[in-house]
Amino acid sequence: MSSLGELRTIALRRTGDAPRVKEKYPDNKAAVLFLLPWLVGIIGLTIGPIAASLFLSFTEYNLLRPPEWTGLDNFTAMFADPRFWNSMRVTIVYVVVGVPLQLALALGLAILLDKGMRGLSFYRSVFYLPSLLGGSVAIAILWRQVFGKEGLVNGFLAWFGIEGPGWIGHPDFALGTLIVLHVWTFGSPMVIFLAGLRQIPEMYYEAASMDGAGRFRQFFSITFPLLTPVIFFNLVLQIIFAFQSFTQAYVVSGGTGGPGDATMFFTLLLYKEAFTELDMGYASAMAWFLVLVIAAFTAFNFWLSKYWVFYDD
């Protein structure tokens, strides 16, 4: 039973004479105060440098004199530079060959580890270790010792009477050694694949086994389709990382990109233009071109994903 006060309020609302209640909004000052360090960081360390590099890409700037506006001259010179196109070729070969091989190895090992073997945590940690160290200077130096003229690979071949070349110093094999190094850092995508495999219901495999499907058929009919979102995620992520590879090529080649520019990654050429030639305007133009290339590859993968990525819904 409504009270008289409630009935009066309802009547006043119907006639439009109800007293207005002042709305109370929460005080956001505390939230802004806590977000202030992040806002300062993202503006000063992220948005600011991005805007500055975009401006510098249209200027001639060598750190010693103020920037001088030159319009599209940096981009015109970049597209006419043979070293620029060679670095793009080297980088794209590195990405197109290295990323699929890395993901295939990571997926294969994840399937093996998913079978519940003893010491799973130990093997998972051991396999993940190369991903933590693969981009380090120490591992790149170790790679020079492995594939050098007197390295471990040639030492192994010598047992069979084969004299191997200096893999890192040979134009035909130098890039291949860096691709092998990239494939070796399979730990990160492997752990993600392993998590994705654990999400596939076991009842699908039990039903397939009752229908007579073997492991090969189960992989292509159950595992692969249900794992395609994880494969797509790893593919996009590893392509972006591969385009940004720098340390391996810098250390293994001694910062020269040699022999014969065989390991001149795009990022290495960008570094040389910026910090060796002090041509910051040209280097900024190269950086923005790399952003567009990565965005184009990512957009293409997202467009292509609708033809092969399967989602439960």
C-alpha cells in the first residue's frame, strides 16, 4: 500500500509540478590524478615523438641545424635508392620464410607437449628460453660462433669430410643463418599454441576416435579449425615482430649489413641513416614507410582471415 507522500509525488509528476532532484555526479579528480603519470608518459614519450617524426620526415635535419622543410624530397630519394629496395627485399624474405617456419615448429612442439608428458613445466620453460634470449646481443654473438668459418656447424660437417663455408660471411647463406635464428625463437608462439590446444574439448577427439578417425584426420578436422584464431593471432604478432628485427642483423653482421648487404634489414638501414649519416629526416621517412608496410600486411591478414579462420560463433 503506497503512502500518502508517494501518491502525492506521483500526482505532481503527472501534472509537471514535481520538485526537481539535483543530480549528483561522482568526483573524477582522484581518477585524473592517478591517470596523470600515464597521460604525461603517453603524450611525452609516445604521441609527441610520433608527431615529431612525422614532421621530420618532410624536412632535412642532421641534429646540428634546425629542420628545413623539403616536402616529399625524402620519400622521392628513398624510392630512388637501390639500398632501400634491397633492404625491403631482404626483410620481406626474412618475414615470408622465417615466420611460417617458426610457427610450424612452435605448433608441432605444442602438440607434443599437449600430450601430458612428464616434466611438462620443465620442457615448457626450456623451449621458451630462446624467445627471451633470441633478441639479445649475447645470443647474436653466439650465433656468429656457431655459423662462423671455425664454428660448431663446420666442426660437425668436418666429421663427415665436408668443408663448410663461412656461413655468416657468405652472401648466399648469411640471411639463412638469421632466418634459422628467428625460427629458433619459437618459445613465445609455442606457449600461446599450447594454451589454445588446452581449450579444445576432449570430447571432440573421443567422438572422432569412435568414428574411426586417425590422428592425421583429427588434426585437420578438429585441431586445426578450432586453433585457427590462435594461429591467426600468432601470425599477425610474429609478422610485426619480424619486420622490426634489428639486433640479430646488427650484431651478426658487425653493423654493416654484409656481406654485400645480404643481411641489410630495413631497420638496420634506418639505423645507419639516422645515427651514422645523421640524416634524421630521411630516417623518419623510412620509419613511416615501415609503419605503412606493417599496416598493409596486417590489414591483408585480417581481410584474408575471413576465408580460413574459424570462430565458434
